[in-house]
Amino acid sequence: MKKVVATGTFDILHPGHLFYLGESRRLGDELHVIVARDVNVKHKPRPVIPEDQRLLMVQSLRVVDHARLGDPEDMMRPIQEIGPDIITLGFNQHFQEDDLKHRLDSRGILARIVRIGHYGEATYCSSSRIVQEVLARRSADPCPGHRR
């Protein structure tokens, strides 16, 4: 059985996430998703949705076989426990493949790394872009349809 691991923050699920997870699932027989813990998200703004709720959303997706929160201290620990054949990265994830491969090798994890391409058909394929749009629309018309 070929195991695939996908990782991410998954703050405000959108079509880009669905594409990434669907493409990841197609690479193997079983998709394991590791959802980033709030304390580990340091490369971008803090998630809007708390980690337990983000995990619940990812677990509910049909394409996902198993989902868990990442380790707050050792990002490699869940990967080592799963023992994947393939680890997928989203097109905009900050990992450099060579650095990640070195870290995996040093832990005896022999997974192949595959970067999934960009999903370009939907307007809102970025959690931060969705947040920006909500703020812009709400500030322009905070109570649409409401008479004062």
C-alpha cells in the first residue's frame, strides 16, 4: 500500500486546498494529512480558524483517509510515524525540496517529494486573499440589505 502525506495549515478551506489534496491522493492508496498546529505557523499570518477546527474540516473531506495535528516540537515525528512513500508539497509551500530531503534522510525517512502544481481556475485559492476580500467587502458595505 502506497502512503502519501500532505501537510498544510488549511486555514479557510478553498478550491486550491481541494485540488492539492485530490492530486496528492491520486499518487497513492492512502492519504494522510498533517494539519499545522497554531504555534508552528510562523511563516505567514496566524490562522484565523483554530487548529482543532481546521483538523475537523480536513478530516471531513472524502479524499482524506487520515488526518492529524502536527507535533508542536518536532515536525518530522508524525511523518516518521506514518512512514510515507510520498510527501507532497503545495505549489506555494515554503519548503525547499533539497532541504526537506536532507531532513528526511537524516531521520531515515525514504519518501519521495512531489510538488503539486497550482490550481488556477478559481478566483479565491488563498486563505489570505479570502480574508482580504471579506474585509474589503465588509468595510465597503458592513450591513448589505439592512435599512438604517
